[in-house]
Amino acid sequence: MRITVNGTTHELDVPASRTLAELLRTDLDLTGTKESCAVGVCGACTVLVAGRIVASCITLAAQAADANIVTVEGLASEDRLHPLQQSFIDHGGFQCGICTPGQLVAAKALLDQNSTPTEDDIREWMSGNLCRCTGYYQIVESIAAAAAAAVLGD
Amino acid sequence: MTSLEPIGVAGPRIDGVAKVTGEAKYAVDQSLSGMLFGRLLHSSRPHARIVRLDTSAAAAFPGVHAVITSADVGDHLYGRRIKDMPVLARDLVRYVGERIAAVAADSEEIARRAVDLIEVEYEDLPSVFSIDDALADSAPILHPDYGTYPGSHPLDAPSNCYFEHTINRGDIESAFAEADLVVENTFETARVHQAYLEPHASLVHLDRGRVHVWTNTKAPQAIRDVLAFTADISRDDIVLHRSTIGGDFGGKGTPLNLPICYFLARAAGQPVRMVADYIEEFGAGSPRHATLVHLKTGVMNDGTLVAHHVRFLVNSGAYAAYKPNGVIGGAPRAAGPYRVANSRIEARHVYTNTVPGGHMRSPGSPQAVFALESQLDEIARRLDIDPLRFRLHNLVEDGDDTAWGEQFEHVRLKETLESAAEAAGYDSPKAPFIGRGIAIGDHGAGGGIGNAEVVLHPGGSIVLGTAIFDQGTGTYTTLQQVVAGQFRVPTDRVSIEVWDTDGTDNDSGIGGSRGTRVNTTAAYEAAQDARRALIALVAERFDQPEDQIEFETDEVRIPGRDPIRWPDLLTEIEEPVTGRVHIEERSPARITGFVAQIAEVAAAPETGKVDVLRFTTAHDVGRVLNPVGHQGQINGGVVQGIGYSLMEELQVEDGRVTTLSFGDFKIPVATDLPPLQTVLVESEHGVGPYRIKGIGETPNTPVAAAIANAVCDAVGVRIFNLPITSEKVHHALHQREN
């Protein structure tokens, strides 16, 4: 199969049962995407497939063939963190960090389609991403601050 | 410009970039060439004899390299303190989920299929799941050989109650007889999982006589010693390498499958990685204990507490092995920081045929505080005294003994409670079906053993060496701040070097708010030690007395000479300067940290649905080293408390956990959180060089009681058991009407 991840196209020969999370983590060694609940509930494995958020642990790799995939490794540019990544650092948007790749990818998808989300919009959108450390307050704050900074053109 | 006083500043996390880019390597991300994948066969019976175990089909399955059973794991029992658990079941299983056999294979899938080929025949035995059933005369004794286990205390007679402790003060019987009112209630709390999002994982590699381990533990030295004992090898033959830890909340002090992973790697002759799935985590992890708390309290009509009897019963599960001390604390917190002259506090730990309990955030305290603070509200209502005034009347002050006979220093309970009440608008009018509930708690920063090394390098970089494996709370960043502050340099000049377990002999690791107390002290003293070594070096080199030499950031001033820069000096002599300390601060902190919380809820009388509208948490704090990290502990602790209060429960049917995924075991999500107001009541007093207080536990402990009390205030029904589901509230309302 052919798959494009963070702008790089790969030709791979994988079993039909391979999930997208396994393919990313094992075949492409992109271990930033985490697998936690394995049943599509927790959001740790969230990646973008053709711009849409997907639970990669319950998505077959074959379903993502030919699509553009974005993972946490694809957020930063060569010399600069994505504004959401910087905002998570500045506002305490993570502690242990295991859910953070999924949170960041989900937050990016939100801002891609709504650049001025309200706090309720953020909570609603992010309710598919579990976090056990932060209690979510600083995640919501991080996303709101990144959105506000983008609007101000910072 | 970067401030040169980093203490108290919300500096960026040292692990920030690695964690937001996906570069951070967790135990599940570690791999080695030739690595095999381990899977387990778990018991499907709560209590049974294994009459036949046939692994031959599994062993013959293509791609399988090893299948092990109890015959392959040595003779030692396993446990942190009380060694009562077989590594793999020996002819007997005591809970659904108990580990029976393990397979190492070329892939997860092959291992899983091979496990399905293992045949087990059981002969069922009578089981006990509840505390009451386990204590009944007719109950089967789960551990008839208890007294022979290493780390156990002999019992007078065989019993499922393996630990009993009583504190008596005053004359409780007379005090009850003289009390104007005696209130007696029983409270029950559910078993819950820590719900970290990174499951337990281990990778073990035996290489030229050494055992290399990558596992997500916050207590690497202790876990190394447990593995050495269990595997009957020298601790020096084992090295635990650092992995980033994906959440702990108490659960990562238990190695869970590490000993099995070691025996699998030994049998297969290849590295083996075992990653638990969440069916295993929820069904056979190390959850917070279910408890039964009986409270009997005597009080005078003016609201003065005179007698308090606690019976704190812990459903320990089938083994004590996962508990670092064999038992959990908590019983005294069911008496709380209140003045009561006559008390009896009994704690009993009971074996049952259920999943063994372990540590979770302030082990025992949320259970005890839920019971006590609910009980106090019941008493206040019976006496027609406002719950706030009732508490203020009975709180300990400086010089007062607690119910268990200790004294706190610099008690700031009243200030903390009053500031919570003020911030929450406690006395302001409320609409119907809106209620406010109060609860308080305390937790001191834990003691332990810590190590640190500070190395000043040529050119001026500073490296702090530490033995701790930060489980996510940000301790590395705090330590970086401490060292940067000591040398008045920007924090990014200080990097952290995390030692593997060869780096030191003994270190307590993380737990019980120990990190901020013990490890900041160690980092501070190591920095002081390095500073003294640098002064001695300069003094000798320039032939000046040490007391004439002064530092100001990188500048060293020597009388009669131009100032020199120490980074340049070290470059010139091509040598680093090192300070290193090993500290032991085992005693519990007498200066504790208090918390007072007020929940405001709406309870729907038709459905029983409870919504937390607003939550106020006031903390008596010492010096706050990193405000963002400190607030993160408060936020996370409160939200975990809300989950514990309203939704979380490992449901058990016939001994079998039935909530086996994050779809069934509900934890709060971003839409569940109420507006949170935090009040910090600052104090000059605390422990260690920075006069700190712990913040990891206190935000979590009183939440359930505050919410239960608010529900009662809103609709007039008392929920005696956690979690407070809509069904329970609805049922209680319905019962009251009939």
C-alpha cells in the first residue's frame, strides 16, 4: 500500500489486519502516536486522515491508503514548534504527556475548521480526548491561548 | 530577559519539547532487535484449584518461543512488603484475573493465539467477595499459610483479616454514655482504577550476565530489589533504565508483570516486551481499595465532639503484594483534624477473592474523608448547627492533639476553611435544589531517601543528576529551578541527567508528595556542596581564605583581583566541580498541608441527576515553587475527585470486574468540569529549605464528601456509598417519599 504521513510517501507491504496505529508505531517508527485504550474511546491515538480526526487504533491502515496523514511528529516546522505545541508548554497543557500527541492533533483539527472557538466549543470538541493528569483546565486554556494568538497574528 | 530567580516562576517544563513533539520515549515505545512479545493467561475463576494445566499446544504453535507456568518461576513469592503472591499461580487461583501462564512469541497476535491454546481445568472452591463475607465464621481462609510469608506478621488464628491495628485514647465508653447525641453510620466506597492512560509495560533483556529493564515504575530502586528477591538474583545484576512515565496516581509503584517478563526473557533467551491492555489493567491491575467505614460519634448539644469510634475496613483483594507497606493508611483520617478527647480508631485489612488493591493518590484518605466529612454534616444537621460553624467549633489548633494523639505545627485550618467559604459565597442565597457542601482534609509531604549530584562543567553548563523517574508531575523542572536559583543562572543552563539504578544504592523514588520535599532538599544541598567545592578550588588556586571569596552569578570576586568567571576558570583547568548528597528524611512532616473545599451542585429531584455547578478549593500552602505545576496538581486532583464522587467504579459481579474498558469505566472528560476556583492561603511555614507543603494529594481527598454534602443540602438525601450516581440519588428520593 501507499501512504503519505507528514508529507512523506511510503510504499509498504503490510497484512490486511494492520491498524493505522500499529503501522505508524511499528512500521514507520513514529511512536509519538500512542495507543492506550485500544477501543477508540480515549483519543490518545488521534491522527488526521485527510484533515479529519481519526482513532488510529480502530482504523485499518488500508482505510488510510492514499490519504494524507498528519501525526504529532508533523505539527512542528523544521525550526519552530506549532503554536499549539508552544501554548501547551506555556500553559501547562500536559503533565505526563501520554495523551498529549492526541490532544494536540485533535486541537489542530479544531482550529483548522474554527479559528475562534469559544471555551465551550473547545470543551465539546476535546471531549473525545481523555486526560488523567491535568483535569483539562490547562488544556482548554492552552488551546484558547493559541487560538487568540493566531487571531492577533502573533 | 530571563529572571535569575526561578523559584516561584512558571518556568517551562524541561520535558516540554519532547512531550509535545512525540519524541519522549515511554516504556511502550522501547524496543530491541529480536524482541518477543509476552501475553498472559489469566484465571477465569475467583477461587479454584488448578487440576490440570496443559501448555503443550501453545508451546508447539509456530512463532512461540517460550511458555512458562509456576514451575518456571522459582520458589519465591512476590510482594512489595508482604510477599504473598505467586509470580504465576501455583495450583490455586484466588481471583478472576490471576496470572497463570505466560507466552513469548514473535508477535502480539501469535502470543495471543497461543494463550488461547492453553488448557486449564479448575475445581471451584467457595469464594468470598465482600468484607463481611470474608470475616464470617464460615468463610474459606484464603491464605492458611499467611504466617509463613516473608514480611507478614503472625496471626493468633487463621483469618482473612491479615492486619489489625487499634488506637485508643481517653475513655470512649463513658464519653458515649455522657454525650447528648450519638450518631452511627456506615459508609462504603467503590474500587476504582488509577486510569493512567499509559498501561503497565516492561521490556527485559538478559545480556552477558546483566538484566536490563525498561519499565514504567516510579520506584526503580524498590522494584529492582523486589525483582532481585523474586528471581533470586543479586540486585547488582539488574539495571532499570529510565523511561518516561505516562501517568501514575499511585499505580506505577507496582511492577505488575515485570517479574513474569523477566522469567519469559530468561526462558526464551531473547528480549521480551509485555504491555498490559486495558482489559488486564481494569480486571487485574492494582486499584484503589473498596472500603467499609463504620463511624460512631458522640457530641454535645453545643456541637462539641466528645467521642469518635472509627472502624475502617479495607477490602484488600486476594493479595497484599501490591501495597508498598502491605496495608494502606487512611484510618486516622476518618477521625480527621478535629479535637475529640475520646477516640478509638480501628483498621482492619481483609483478604477477599477479588482483584488485589494497590496505591492510588493518598491511599486510604479519600475513603476515610468521605465517611468522616459526610458523618459530620449528618451530625450538624441533627443538631441544627450550620456545617461550617460546626467544623470551625471543633477543628484542632496549635497545641491540640488530634484524635490519634499527634500534634500538627502551624495549623492553618480555620483560615483555610474561612477563605474557602468566602470565595464560594457559602452564605449567599440559593435557588431550590441547589446545594452547597463542605469538606476538609490534610496531607503532609512524605519522607524518604533522596540523592542528587550537581556538576559544574567547563564553559558553565550545569548538570543535575537524579535517581528519580518523574511520573509526569514535573519534578525534574522543579529540581532544575532549584539548581538554577542556587547559581543565579537561567534555567536552561541546567540540564537533568537521570541515572539508571546503577547510579545510586538507595533512593525512595516518587510518591506521597515526597518529590518536592525530599528531592528539592537533595538538589539544594548538592548545589550548596558544589558551590563549596568551587569556592575551595578558587581559594586554593589564588591562595585566598575561602571566606573572602564571593559569587555573583558567574562572577567570582577575589579581593585585590579583577573578577573572574567560573565557567572560564573551569575551562582553563579542564575539570568539572562536583557536589553530591545522599539524604534521609524519613519522618512524617509535622507541618501538614490543609485543604477546604466547597461544592455547589444542582440535583434534579425527578431524575436524581447531579451537576457540579461550581467548585472551590482552598489550600494552605508553603512556598509554591512552580505555579503552573502546582495548579496542575490541584486541577487534576479535583477532577479525579469528581470522577470518584460521581461516576468511577470498577463494578464486580461474582468476583469478576465487568467494567473492562474506558468505555465502561467512565472518567471525567472536558465537558464534565465545573468552573474551579482556587484559593491559596500562603504561609511562611513548611518543610525543607524552601518551606514547601505537598500538593499532590490534598486536592483529591475531600471532593467526594463535599459533593455528597452538597447533594444532601440540595435535595435532603444522604448518599452513603460512592459513587453518587443518579440512580442512587433517585432511589433515595423515592424511598423518602414512601
